[in-house]
Amino acid sequence: MPTTTIKPTPPNREIFYRKVGNRYKPVSEYDSQLCDAFPKGDHLVQCYPGGTLRRFNINPKLAPMIAAGRFADEAMSAAIVKASEMRPQRMPLTEGQRQAWKKLAKEFGDELASIAIPSAREIAEAGVNAMVQEAEKLMEHPMVQEAYNEFMATCKLVMDQKKS
């Protein structure tokens, strides 16, 4: 009978087995430390109900903007969808043209033919504007306003220090 050596599994690892015939064979290993490891660099981690978001190798100066973008992602998506809606290349000049366009849009519904597609710049601008609007809503909260005021005071001190 062959001898079996049982190696102790470190506490952060778990081995998964599959039954093959009458025996169990190891098929995979889970290491929580390996899964949660980060490579060298600056990273942003956000935890929210149902998941986490990890951004690797970010510029630390951009961390507040990236974090703010996470709060505004739904509003930005809605603004981008609205900004990327198809529309006539030139605005209809006559009432007849306006009515014809409305009839075309009604007939085609979601399948409206592409007459003019907004530029990537217009779409990105709509997303940024949505993020600004979300930031303005957040600024109504006294704690956010206080943190912003401290940030601006720190920026002023840094700028004053650079000038001297």
C-alpha cells in the first residue's frame, strides 16, 4: 500500500478536491493572501455593498477624482447615453421638417437610423458635467464642504510656499 504524506495547509490557503474514481485528487488552491496582494505602486480600493473596485498604478494626485467618479458613475452613464442619442445633423428649419423628424423618430423608436452621431468630445463632456453635478450635490453636505475647505486651504498654503 502506498504511503501518503499529508502536508499541513497554511491557515490562509484552502485546497479543493475532486473525486476521481474512489480517490480525491487536489484540483485547485485558494490563497487569500495571494488574492489580496497588490503589486508595487499606488492603488485605489473602494468597497461597496456587493463588491470591491480596485484601480492599480494610479497617480495619487488623481485618487480624489477617481473616487468622485465612482460616486457619479450612474449619473455619468445616464448623461453619456443622453449625449450619444442620434439626432439630425442640422436642426430642422421648418415646422414640416420638425414634424417629419418626430414621425421618423416615433416610427423607428429604439432603432432610429443614424443621421449624426455626437463626437467623443461631446459624450465625454456630458460625463464630466454629470460628475460635476454629482459633486455639487455632495458639496451640500456640511462634512463634504468642510473637507473641501480644508483641501482648498492646503492647496493655497502649498501654492504660497511654491511662490516664496
